[in-house]
Amino acid sequence: MTEKPSLEAMLRDIEAIAAQLEQNDLSLEASLALYQRGAALVEESRTLLEQAQFRLKEISGEQ
């Protein structure tokens, strides 16, 4: 079983992808692949944050 990356690791990867895309020296295909990977990481990060928010609400007794 593979371990999911931490939120911090995903954010570092997103920043690295953004920096690569800003270089403007990639092919269209490479740019699209990086963009797709970045979009997937953003979605995974958003899901993790939503789960954390839900857990915090449970802990604090909010509904």
C-alpha cells in the first residue's frame, strides 16, 4: 500500500510545477502534462483541507 503524500508535500509540488510552467521553455505536451498534474494536486489538496475542516467541526461539536 502506498502512502499518500502530505498536504505540505503536495503544496511544494504545486509550487514547483508553477515555477516550471513559468519558464516558458517546455513543449506544449510537457506543459499540458504538468498542468494536468498540478490540477490533480490542487484537487487532492482541497479534499484534504475539506476533510480536516470536517474533523475540526466534529471535534469542536459543530454540525
